[in-house]
Amino acid sequence: MAQNLPSNKTIFSGLQPSGNLHIGNYLGAIKQWVRLQENNTALFCVVDQHAITVPYEPKELQNRILDAAAMYLAAGVNPEKSIIFVQSHVAAHTELAWLLSTVTPYGNVTRMTQFKDKSKKLSSKDAISLALFSYPVLMAADILLYNTNVVPVGEDQVQHIELARDIAERFNKQYGPVLTMPEAYIPQETARIMSLTDPKKKMSKSDGEKTYIALTDTAEVIRKKIASAVTDTDPIFSFKKSGPAVQNLLAIYKAFSEKEDQDIEKAFEGKGYKDFKESLAEVIITALSPIQEKYKTLREDDTDLRFTLGRGMHRAQQIANSTLHQVKEVMGLL
């Protein structure tokens, strides 16, 4: 259920650098971060240690970490208002994850649906690592390290926040009130953008290039992908009677154009999907163009990008190490 924009809270969120970031990542996460950073203490992380829970190419990962961080900045995340850093640069994440695992029941982790979904996509049981199974505990550590009050997520991630809350509650009950109880924040709009080819599935980098629009896609590619996106069987555009495929495209149109439902309905009343798709493609292209320009500049010379990540690392370490010190102290480890 959507919620009002929080203020005066500590916010934590992050994305995996496991492939091209897409419009689902932008609309459901990064665009929301830009709003949240204005009136909150915000930390936004490139969660690279989550990306290595499945098979990957090390050299590709190095570039993708920088790609993701550059896209955060290009899309409007401001290092003067937010702490932007790479997860693996703050060692406290993995140390706290181990400590939290001592109070996390095995059964709670086995119920996590994303582990089941991801493990099905792997070609063999040998590829299913312990890290893939236990990554929800690392996610809990990511959140709890920074005394996080609010975690902006899509509906499919709420289960992870519930686990983090359960872990914090168990830890505090056993050792004392050290960890802050986080809450999930589901943005009021576009909390979940679906696949262009299957509206029953969330837009994902792992389902093939035709299923998503990357934030770096050219205008020509965007037009082709939108033109081939699935719609309803009725050839005439209908706002109220549309099925999930068209509702998904409408959600994308509304989010990028920032127009109200009635204005969109009026503009395309009686027209076919071809007209709607052509307009949708141009709306996306117009919105992404300045982001792509800034992203290109940041990646051509990554000096400023690396400086921003270095500064973010030091700021994040100060908070994380303080929390870790308190945790270890009450556990009798200091």
C-alpha cells in the first residue's frame, strides 16, 4: 500500500550492479531517492556484495559498479544531500551480517521468496551458493548498520524489511535496545514497473533485453522496444477497460510525463495503440536524454565519480563502525 513521503528520517536503499539499470529501477527507486534526499538523512548504496551471490564476471562487475554509481548521480542523487557509496567499501556490512546470523532462525530465511525465484534460474544446484541463501541477512545488516528508519522498496521487497525487523527485534530482546526498527516505504506511484513482454513479471535485467528499457538505451532502441511491447487484444486504446499490459505502459507514461490519468485518457481517446506507443517512446526519450548526457560525462572521466564514492565511503564508515562497536560490545566481543 502506498504511503506519504517521509521526512526527518534516516533512509537507506541500494541497487545491485548486476546489469544495465532500467526504467523500473529509475521510476521505482532512483527517482524516489531524489525526492527523499531533500528532507531526510539519506544513504544510497551500490550493493555489489549482493551481486556476487550468483555467477558473474569480475571485470564486468568493476565497470558495472561505477556504471551504477554514475547513474545515481546522473539521475539526480546529490552527494551534497546524500551519502553515496559502495557496499564492499564498508567492511562492517559483512561483519554485522555474521553477527546477526547468530540470532536469525534458519526457518525464517527458508521462507524468503526471492531465494526460491533466483535459485530456479540457475542452471545447476552447484551454482546455488550459501551466499544466495543467506543474502537476506546481509540485506538486514545493510539496513540496520545505519539506524535506518525508512527503506524505500517495491511491494516484492517488503518481505525483506519484515525479516530485518524480526532480526532487530530478536537481537534487541536478547542483548538490549541497540538496533533501530526499520519500516518499509512504498512510493505512492510506480512502485512496480512490469516486463514489456509479460505484464505478470516485474521488469528485470535477467529476462532479456526486449523485456526492459535500459537507462542507457538509444532513442532508436527505445522506440523499437516500446513498439514491440505487448498490449491488449482490442485494437482501440481504452483507459478504463485496459488489461495489465496496457496498464503497465500507462503507468510508465504517467510516471515520465507526470500527467494525470484524465489528461492521458483525453489525449488518446479513440486512437489506436500505435499512436499511444509512439507518444510513450518520445516521452521516455525526452526524460532520459539529460540523464544520459550527464552519465556519459561522468563515465568518460571518472575522477569526480571516484572522489564522490571515496567521500561517501568515509562518511558511511563513521556511522557503520559506531553501530558495529555497540553491537559487539553488548554481545561481549569487545
